[in-house]
Amino acid sequence: MLWDPTFATWQALGVQANSQMMVLTPDLTQSSALIYGFDDGQRTSILEFVDSI
């Protein structure tokens, strides 16, 4: 996974993406809710989910 909040790297590679994502556990048994955007609140939610797994 490439963390690039500005999407500059993805755009340079010609990749188009929307701002939705989910965090999945490696065994795919748990997932977060849909995450929209990459602001500080969303980053906190992602880190809290990762800490809980």
C-alpha cells in the first residue's frame, strides 16, 4: 500500500481512484466501515481500527 494523501504518485502512474476505502485484516475476517477522505479524523479512525485488530 502506498500512503500518498495528495495522490500525486498515483496520478503520475495514471491510476484513478476515488476517496473510499476499507481497512481489512490480513485474513479478511474483519473490516472497517467505508472511509471517505484522508483528513485527521479519518486517519485517527484508521489507526484505532488497526490497534483493535
